[in-house]
Amino acid sequence: MKIKLDTKKIYLAMAEKGTTVTEIAKAGGVSQQAVSNALNGNRVGRVKVVPAICKALGLSAKDIVIIED
């Protein structure tokens, strides 16, 4: 099972809200690098990254997480 993020939805929500990666990191208490890595598809990283993105953008994990078999 592989977990990845729907970056199109995330970047669209970021643009609509005028939110930056730095602001997402601060809101979620994670590093900017962790958020950047997740958005670049390098790795989702720690479990805290997804909730940080959701909190900052008002999305649910169901909105942004893609689970592939």
C-alpha cells in the first residue's frame, strides 16, 4: 500500500486561501522542509504533516490523501 498526497487539490486550496508552505508548517507545528517534501512527492514524512496541511487549509485527510494498492 502506497500513500501519496493529491497535490493538485492542496495547491489549489493554497492558492484560494493565499497560504504558503511556511504558514502551513507553522499552523501544524511541523517543519517547512517536511511540508515541502510531502508536496514534492519525495515522502509524506511524519504522521503530523497531513494534519498540518488539513488544519491550515480547512480540508480533511479524505480530501488530500490517496491510497494506492
